[in-house]
Amino acid sequence: MAEHILVLAEQLEGQLTDVTLELIGVARRLAASRGSGVDALVLGDGVSSLAATVPADRTLLMEHPALRLFNPEAAQRALEAVARETSPWLVLVPNTSLGMDVAAAVATRLGWPLVAYCQAIEERDGQLVATSQLFGGKILADCPVGTDHAVLSVLAGAFSSEAAAPEPPARIERLTPPAELDALRVRATGLERPEAADVDITRAEKIVAVGRGIESKDNLELAEELAEGLGAVVAASRPLVDAGWLPRSRQVGKSGLKVKPRLYLALGISGAPEHLEGMRDAELIIAVNKDPKAPIFDVAHYGVVADLFDVAEALQERLGG
Ligand SMILES: Cc1cc2nc3c(=O)[nH]c(=O)nc-3n(C[C@H](O)[C@H](O)[C@H](O)COP(=O)(O)OP(=O)(O)OC[C@H]3O[C@@H](n4cnc5c(N)ncnc54)[C@H](O)[C@@H]3O)c2cc1C
């Protein structure tokens, strides 16, 4: 029976992402309950110094020119080969823009079950249960995971990164890349960064974030005034950016930016997992939403079930606006 856990380490331009440490942390807890260990797989080209910083029991390093930039096909082939070779109990993949392109394909190719969008993984009565967030967090599905192999794709921010011990790996093993990496159909030609932003929301201490509840572009003025009174900057959920109401540099979330301000005031944002991924680490989250069941309240330190226009007006009055 397979016991150990394999974590796909995520790196971008040679930097390990936070979610990798979160996954190693949860893998450690699960592996410890079986007296087993954690392998981390680092994919890239010229990333051996990065591999030396990954706090797993064993770091598996695979380098190949096709892995220099993220290429979903290359990552799929590499992870599949390693999973076949090492036969872990669980494969943990970050449920990020990169990991989403890998987890389902690898699970299908291996014929192993996949639980995606995991926000919790715990032992209950001797049975491992992975909780998957469905429909933007409106439904939580408990999925029993057997003792056989499985792939779990885990939401960023669902677990603490502190559980990953800071020590470097006990062992680093260099793996031979599978032959498929020399015959890929997908080629990554470059990494494009967005143009420089008017405001860097990742450095803002206070953020007034607006979602679809703001209703129209004209109402953004309200958020701007409130932000000015609070000494904050305005950010938004993705639909507002997609509608062209605010530039991409103001988008918080999975396909936007990750922010960690001292204050995050969320007005009319439902709290879909893709949005939470970008802001759940804020020091103080205050959410205003008409719907008491909105998932944003699950991460908010203070929640106001009310019309955002009423709250904004009252706040403006208090701020003397
Ligand atoms: C691959 C992928 C990547 C994505 N990346 C991102 C991302 O980076 N960032 C992101 O934000 N989303 C992202 N999304 C989209 C995400 O799934 C949600 O659709 C989006 O976050 C919803 O935005 P919202 O909360 O503004 O809108 P909605 O979900 O429509 O929520 C609006 C909320 O406003 C409330 N409301 C309405 N009127 C009022 C009022 N007058 N007063 C108070 N509350 C009110 C409603 O109750 C509701 O909860 C991504 C999706 C995918 C599939």
C-alpha cells in the first residue's frame, strides 16, 4: 500500500510560490499520521539552487529546457512519469492557474481519482476526507479518499505555510526527464508581464475592493471617495475588470494580484475561491454584502449584512465626507 505523499512544487521564474509551502505543510501532517514522508517535485531548468530550499523529506529535481517556462503539457508529462515511478498515496497539486492545467490531466492519464478545489483535508474516523469547494464556494462536498492513489488539487491559502518546517530537504535526487519532453506539441515561447500599473495594489496598506454589487461604472466614484477618506486604494473583483471599468492592475485574485494589506474592505464581493486566493491573507478583512450566506463572510474578520450603498454613505459621514 502506497504511503508517501508527492507535492508538485510550484515555481515562477525561480521563486517558490507560497502555496507550495502550504501543500508541504499539509502533506507533512498527513504523512506523519502514517509514519511516512513527503516528496516534493521541482520542475524547471537551472533550478537546482531552488531545489535546495524546498523543505521536503526528499526533493526530486527534474531539469529540462522544455521546463524552463511553465508549459502545461511538459509539466503533465513530467509529473505523470514521477507518479508512475514513485507510486505515492497522494499527489498534491496547487489549485492555481498553473496547477489547474496539470492536476486533471495527470489524474486522467494515471487513471487515479481527482478531488479538485480542496479547502480542507482531514482524517475522520480513520478515513481521509477532502472537502471540495464547488460553485464558487456555494457548496462544500466532502469526498472520502481511499487508501489507494489519488490526486488532490488544493486551493491556495487553505492551509498555513508555517507547518512546512523551514529546514532544507534531507535529500535531493536528480531525475531523468521522460522522453516525451523532447516531442511536445505545446511550446512556451516567453513570459509576458502586464504593463506597469498606475497603482501597485500589492503594496497598499488599505484597500477598498468592489465587486459586482457596485452595479455600475458610475458608482465607482463612491468607492474612490471612500478610499480617499480612508487613505486607501480601490481594487476590484474580476468581473469589473473584464467589463473594462478598472484596469487589470486593480484585479485581486487568482488571475489578478495577491494582496496583503492591513485593511481590506470588500463591498459587494461574493467571495469566490478565485477572489479569496488573492486577499485572504489581509490582516483585517471587513466584508459588506446583502447575502448573509456569501462565502466572503467565511474569511472576513467583521461582516456587515447590508446594502453596500447604505454602509458607504454612513462611512462617508463618519469620515466627514
Ligand atoms: C480561472 C478563473 C480565474 C478567476 N480569477 C479571478 C480573479 O482573479 N479575481 C476574481 O475576483 N475573480 C476571478 N474569477 C471569477 C470568480 O469565479 C467570480 O466569478 C468573481 O470573483 C465574482 O465576482 P463578484 O464577487 O464581484 O461577483 P458576484 O459573484 O456576482 O457577487 C456579487 C456580490 O454582491 C452582493 N451584492 C449585490 N448587490 C449588493 C448591494 N447593493 N450591497 C451589498 N452586496 C451586494 C451579492 O450578494 C453578491 O454576493 C476567476 C474565475 C476563473 C474560472
